[in-house]
Amino acid sequence: MSFYAWIWISLSLALGGSQLSSDHAGARSRYAPVIQQSLIFQAYHTSLASSPFDTSRALHVEYPYLWPMIEEQLKLSNQICFPMYAVSRLLTKTYKPYLEAIDLTYPQYLVMMVLWETDGIPVKEISAKLILESNTLTPLLKRLEQKGLLQRSRSQSDERTVIIQLTKAGQDLQTQAAHIPFQITSHLNTDNISLQQLLQVKEILNTWITQLTDPQSPPHTS
């Protein structure tokens, strides 16, 4: 998002859209030139400021009338990330009783789902699918191995590669876990949230995951 777009959103949030009072309506008129000036600010931001902190400080000093809108961005209610963080925690909590019944934590469940889909794959492939660093994934694999659900072995073609294979117990656990996705969907698919909306959210989140994990994908600037 460009700095221009960021300022536009800030103004929209700060000035209240369709619920503007007469005072706010006057404020919107007064701040209208800021929209044009923000293009200059963007150039300043990209060419002169050495860091985001320096940019914020410069805006605070040189353009104090912008600061209320900038401060608006730091309100919890205006964050995109917080609802996703909260939903992630709450969903994990919803999974807990079903996973406890099969003696898995949620991260362990994710590893098992990857292996139920494709067994006998390298650690690196599991890491890529789950977007986990090896120092996070390795303890999960060790714990699942201790539970007798999988085994690790060196690849015969390349000893540097560790292959993860399900045991018979790990394969059998898939049958016990088969009901879990339906249980979770029933918690979410209510009168307020349709199945179609759930699928739309999933598609959007997958798009964001691709965007955020692709080093070749630059941020949108227009």
C-alpha cells in the first residue's frame, strides 16, 4: 500500500465516513489538501528518510495536523492483524478437546495431516508445507516419533536428507481423526456465518500466505 493510500484510509477512519458531524465535515474539507500533499510525503519517505521511525518523526514535526490520523492507525480496533491473531487462538482452543482425545497437540496434528496426505517425504517438504523453521519442526517430529506415530530415516540417495514415514499406528490414527474437520466446521457454520463465507475467507487467507511467503512478491505501492 502506498503512503498516499495509507493517508486516505487514515482520513476515512478518523473522520468517520457517513456518520460525520458538522464539525467533522468541516475537518474533512480542511484536510482535503492533505490528500494531494501526501504524494509529496511519499517521495519524501522514499528518498530522504533513512527509516520508518525517521519518517514518522519528520511527519510529526513538519506536518502536525496529520498526526491525529497517524495515531488512529495504532488503535487496536483498526488493526488487520489482531482479528486474525485472535481467531487463530480461539480456533486452536476449539480444536483442543478433539485433539486431546487422540493425544495430539494442534501443531502435531498439522504434521500428521501432511503425512496422511503424502507419506514418506523429506523434513524440508513438511517444513515448506507448514511454513515452519526446522528448529520448530524438529521437536514436533521427535515427539511424534516417541509416541510411535512416525519414524525418521536417512535417504538412501542423499544421507543429508531425512525422510519421515508414518508407522502403522500413525496410519491408523487417521481414522480416529476423520471426524475432526466436520466438528470444527459445525462450530463455524452457523446462522451468522455460511459455509460459502468460510470458503471465501480460506481463499483470501491462502492468497495472503502466498503473498507473504513469496520473496519475489514486492509490496503493493499503488
